[in-house]
Amino acid sequence: TGTETGTGAASKEKSAVKHWTAERAAAVAQVGLMGSALTVGAHPIIDWGLAVVIPLHSYWGLGSIIMDYTRKLFGNHVKNVEGLRKGITMVWASLSFASFAGLAYLNIHDVGVCTAVYNLWSQVQ
């Protein structure tokens, strides 16, 4: 039984390391894609990369905040704080998916993410 617990802990640790690595890779990819968008300009690969990486990076980032602070903020006031955390996480996941869907719509049916951002910035006086 002790060995199974250790194996489970090691498996969770491996999973956490893989997740952390994926988060860092997404952050580096986001920086690279934004730099490419500024230097190369609009391109479908950059548009789709940003459409995937921006919502994913946001989902992971705010998801960590939700996990960390739900118990701290509501632990003494809410009877089922884990249920509240899961509910907030589900809403956040839905909003993250909706942001991906909006960026995908820009790429498929409109000018693309890079051109849309450029058009917005060019209107700012």
C-alpha cells in the first residue's frame, strides 16, 4: 500500500511537471507569436497560433488564481467551497472557449487576429 501511494505521488508530480512545462511553452510561444506578428505582419500561421495560445495561456493563468484564492476568500463563508471553485472554473472554461471561438471566427470569416488588432490600434488617436 505504501508503494502504491508513492507511485501515485510520483505520477502526480510528473503530471505537474508536464503541466508546468506546457504552461511555460505556451508563454514562450505567445511571446514569439506576438513578436512575429509585429515584425512579419499578418499570416495565417501567426493568426491561428495566437487564436490558440492566448485563450489557453489565459485559461491556465486565471485558473491557477481561482484554485489558489477560492478557498482563501470563501473558505469561511461558503459551506461547499469545492463546489463553488468547480462552478467558477466551469464558467471560466466556458469563457476561455468562447474567446477561442471568437478568435477562430476572426480567422475564418474575417480579417484574422493580427489584422483585427492592427485595425483597432490604427483607430486609436
